[in-house]
Amino acid sequence: MAYNDLFLRAARREATESTPVWMMRQAGRYMQEYRDIRAKYGFLEMCRTPELAVEVTLQPVDLIGVDAAILFSDILVPFPGMGLDLEFAAGEGPVIHNPVRTVEDVHRLRVADPIEDTGYVMEAIRILRGELENKVPLIGFGGAPFTLASYMIEGHGTRDYEYTKALMWSEPKAWDELMTKIGDTVIAYLSAQIDAGAQAIQVFDSWIGYVAPRDYERYVLPHSKRVIDALTAHGRKVVAEGVPIIHFPNGATSMLDLTQQAGGDVIGIDWRIDMARAVQVIDERFAIQGNIDPVALFAPEDELEHMVVEILEAVGTRPGHIFNLGHGIHKTSDPDKARAMIRFVHEHSARIRGEA
Amino acid sequence: MAYNDLFLRAARREATESTPVWMMRQAGRYMQEYRDIRAKYGFLEMCRTPELAVEVTLQPVDLIGVDAAILFSDILVPFPGMGLDLEFAAGEGPVIHNPVRTVEDVHRLRVADPIEDTGYVMEAIRILRGELENKVPLIGFGGAPFTLASYMIEGHGTRDYEYTKALMWSEPKAWDELMTKIGDTVIAYLSAQIDAGAQAIQVFDSWIGYVAPRDYERYVLPHSKRVIDALTAHGRKVVAEGVPIIHFPNGATSMLDLTQQAGGDVIGIDWRIDMARAVQVIDERFAIQGNIDPVALFAPEDELEHMVVEILEAVGTRPGHIFNLGHGIHKTSDPDKARAMIRFVHEHSARIRGEA
């Protein structure tokens, strides 16, 4: 099988004969093959065991047919290295038993060492590059500073962010110290992923959609930009043409003018915005990743096909489109629908791009 | 005390000497006086007992100083009249024990009778109008069709809407029948609120922010518009100058071009968009309600004041601004901060509007 580099070419805004597609959370519970493994191991145990991480990372490449693999892991794995007591409680998601609530808590945080604290991630990446040699590129990933800060401060997932924003507004110096320590951790962590062989990096700002534009601009953007700029520079040192950085500010489609100022090569967008508008708002120097409603995989095939075509036609022949869900695939999705979506993307994008 | 009609004048886009303010969920758990009553009664019991609903509706008017009262109730109270088995389970929010999942379920649904099924709401409104005679206007409210459909179909609160969207895409005729039955129920219910004396009506589309613009336009907008148009027409029959309709499409700030097509007099916006941009995007025929981050009440007073001023200055002297949180007030908010926010709104808006 010839190496499929559609994803990397699109991420670099080179012309492609069709549009590459991958799915956030593609190594996940919607697949029986994943559930079989997950039944035997804890979530963090899977992240920390390279053989297991490698196995589930490869599943959607082999069984669903995506154009890129993304490392099976979690944005929170660097937390223990920073001094945080992280647990994935069954059915509850992540819990941090010693959340960051005071200025002293911020002072106590360490910058994690990527190799000493998360060497298992780099090991998984090295194995994966070998396994994927004749297949598809490998995406590494991590969390953006705000999203990581919010887990650290709240101590668990939330939709409110009272403690996070209260610290941001009340203790701006401690906030800067915190965001800088997180930024340093993420830069080192994702640079090590690049060194280990990750061919693109996605930076997930999963909860930034709960932040007002004025607060994003003042308290978040400089830190996100510092991380993305550093990773961009590091990528150029490792690979001549650079390692594409995908910036995904989830739920922030009403402030794309601001989020794209954080830089990167690819802007990921959720499904709350029409692709036709996104194409207008997102500067031409960026590739675009997105943006079908993840629940579209519960639609009948003909409606799913309509949705795919609408997005592809809105992008037209603009170089640099990576098709993806606007958010992670839902755990009850039908793998056959995912396969159908991928087929629709490939067929219709080849037609649209061929007509140009 | 002179009657304070700031809110009504702003809703009608008349010039006001300062900006009126109220808070979504202002009769709620952040107030000790509310918690004292809530400790003794169930949530639905409070909605269904006019004396209790009246008492907690008046609390923020008397104790916090808002410029409008909003009926204490819930958007789901018409559900039992439609044949749905609604319960507010302790700590879990609303549960519908017989959710709508099939075409047959849709056929079985009834259009509720506003007086027979929810006469207690109309009784509370009549009492409140008497109590508020020398105080402030009274806002009635209900749910928009999509938001009500999503509760009905999912059976509880969610962030995914798989069942809802699957029905919408798979069974468009049943979806239309469902949305029409809901629309008919809401039109009758809110018309009865107007008849009972509600001086403005807010239509909450609380979960519309999870719907893609293409689906909003095809499957939701016509139904929202039908409801709002009917209420607008009914209001004009009851009150010569009309009863202002506030349309609040929560979380949908990246498709304001579409949501405002549903009509109404006031567009409510959440905090995910800068007010400066909202003022550009929202047509001048609408008043605007919003849009401070509800978590801003956890900020120090000087930062809270900055945020208030930024919003007021972005609106400038455009007629028709009602200050509100971008979403409901959080239950752990400090009532003193709410009072401070209201003072900042009144003082700075008087200055800004006086300078013109």
C-alpha cells in the first residue's frame, strides 16, 4: 500500500486531489475492538502502556480508513508530572484531587519533564511511526493553556468555570505564572512528541468556548500564541518543511477573529458556524479543519451525504481543507456510518477539486 | 415609589435615561431568601403554587433591585398537559419518564390547554401584576420549540442531542408534526400569559447553540418564527403598543444572522460574542438584551465594573439595550455582587447616555 500523505499536504495547504479526513476521538468507544481492550484496562493504564496505546491508535486506521492516525492519549497526562493528583474515576471523567485554588498552589506547581514524566507517550509515538510507515501520518496532541488550567483549578470537568475565572480576574499575576508553567510544560511535552516522530500536532482548547472574547484576548491569547509559536519553531528545527500545528479552539466560533491570532498552520472549527462563513473569516494563510456536526453520524446516509457535500462545496478549491467532525465522535456512533462519511468526503471532494 | 418602566421602554427601543437590568434565573438559589422557601417545597410544587411562585418572583425586585420581574416557573411546565410524565428529580434536573422517540409517540402528544393544564401560572401572573403595580414590569416566559423538543425526546438534559437530531433528520414529517404541536402549545400558553397580564415575553431557546446553522435554518427557524409571529400578533390585540417578545437563542452567537430572522422585538445574546460585534450584526429594528459573562459576578468589583462599562460603551446610545447576564445567574453567586453590578449599569449608562 502506498503511503497516504493527503493529510500532511492539506495541512501545508498544498493542492490535493481529494480531501483528507480523520475524526477526533477516532480511537474510542464507538468501536467494538476498542471496547474489548478497554474492558480489560483502566483508561490511564492504556495511556501509559505503549503497546496498548499503539494498538488502539491503529484500530481506526485499519478498520475505518481515516487518512491520519492520532495518538491515543489524554491532554491531562502531563498533570502528575506537575504535581497534580490525577485520577480517571469510572463514569465520572478526570478528577484532580489537589486542585489549584490559591496563589500558593500555583507556586507549588512544577514544570513537568516530558521524558521522565511522560516517556511512555514518546515510546508509543516511536512504535507508531514504525507501524504507520506505509500507511498514514501520525498526529500528536496536547491541551492549550486555558483548557488545562480549567481542569487544574476546577478539579474536574465543568461548564461554569467559576474558580478558574475568579483566579484569572482576582489574581492576574498568579494566573500568568500558572499559564506560563502550563505553557512551558506543553511546549516541552509537545516538542518531545515532535522529536519522537509526531508529524503534526493538534493543540486542543476544548473549553475555550466558555470564555468571553475580552477575556480570551487579555488572559489567554498571549499564552496560546507563545505555545504555538514555540512549537512551530521547534518543528522547523526537526523537519525542514515544518511540523503542522493544528489549533482547535472548540466552541469559539463567534471569536474566530481572535483565536486565529494565536497562530498555527491549521484552524480547527466546530459545527456551530457555516463553513461558507468560516472560509471568509479564517485568513488564507491557514488551512481549515472541520466541521460536520458529530451527531451527523446518527443521520440517514442520504442526509449525511448532503451535509458532507455542503461543507465540501463551501470550501470549494481553497487549498488546505482537512475534513473532521466539529467535536469528538460520540461513543454510540455506528462505525459503518463513519466509513460512509469518509467515502462521501473522498468521492465528492475528488469531484469538486477535479472540476476546478 | 414611582413605577419603573425603564425595561418596557428599552424593549420598545424608546430612549431611556439609563439602561434597565434584570438577570436570568434572578429568582433562584443564590438568594438565602429563596433557599429558605425551596427547602420546604419541591421545585414543581413551587411552580404550581401561585403564592409561592409570587413570593420568590418578588424577592429579587425587593432585595436586589432589578428593573423587571420575571415569573418564577420553568419552561417545561406545559409538558404534563401534552401527555408527558415530568419529574424534577433531586439533584438531577428534569426527567421525562415517557420520552418521545417514535413517530407513534409524536402522534400521541396532545396540544396542552393553557388554562386547564397550567392555570396556576396565569393565577400567579394576575397576583403579581397587583403586587408589582407601583414597582416594575412583569416578564412571562416559555421555551422555544427546539429546546422543548430536545427535552421531550432525550428525556433529560444533555449536550449531545443524538435522539433529537436523529428524529429530525430521519423523520422530517414527524419532526414537523412534533414542532407544530409544541408550537401550538407554546403559542396558546404564552398568549394566555399575555392575557393574564405578562407585559413582555421571553422565549428561551436554551439549547439551540448545539444545532448547526444549516439545521437551524431548515428544521427550527420556521417553527420559532411561527411562535414569535403569533405572540407578536396576540400582544398587539391585548395591548395597543404591543407586548415585547424577547427571543433568546442561547449559545448561538455564531449564527445571529439566522436566529434574528425568527423575529421578536428584543434579541438576547450570550457572552460568547463581543457586544461591539453584536451591535453590528443585529438589525437596528431589534433591541438587544445581554451580555455579561454570568461568572463575572465572581470577579472583584473593579473588574466587574470594567466589564459592565465595556458592554455599555459598545452599545453607546443605540436605543433599546436591556442589560442582562449572558446566561442564568449561578447558584453560588454573591447577591451583593449582583447589587453592585446593577448599580454600575445604572450609573455608567446614565453617564454614557447623558453625554450624547
